[in-house]
Amino acid sequence: MLPAELVMGQPYFTLGYLDDEFRFPSIMSFVYIGQDLLETSSRQGTMWYFQDAASYLRWGAFRGGRDLTSPMSAEVDRTVDEGTTRDPTQLYTFPAEQLGDILSREQLAHRLLSGY
């Protein structure tokens, strides 16, 4: 995936396999939320940020937090009917050279159907 192809709020995936015969895929789902969002980015160069799909769907996009490292877990304050709760949000950062591991829906489908 090229940086210019990433669209905020869109789902992306990584694909691995649990076996050497490529019969059992392991898919991780992410949502692209932006570039250079936390202080760690300035020390590591440009970083692209992705949030786990489950917390994105439940709470929306991550809006900041502590200085963390990748992959990171941020405790995010969320207000719900019963009061304030802390929800773990998984953030993942990728430098440009690792964005090739990120797949769009179409790329994921192609790889799954082609068997690699």
C-alpha cells in the first residue's frame, strides 16, 4: 500500500497464515486514522497510524493520548451512561517501508483467492 492510497476511516488488513500450506489464514483488521499522531513519530520519522477495528467501531477514531510505542495500547477515557470507563484501544504504527504489508479489501480478497 502506498501512503497516498490510504484513506482515513477506511478498513485495512494484514494477512498471515497459521500453517505452511497456506490453508488457515490469520487476518487482522485495522482502520487508518492518520499520520504522525503522537510524539513518538518525530523521533522515528514519519509513521502511519491504524486503530483496531473493534474499538474504532465502538468508540470512533483515537484522538490522542500518551507518548506510546508500537504496537501500542492506550487507555482511553470514555463516557457512558454509567459514568466514565477506560477502554483499551490498540494502535499500530507503520513506517513507509512497512506499508506494503497493509492490504485494502480488494487486495486481501485477491490474496485469499489466489492462495498466497
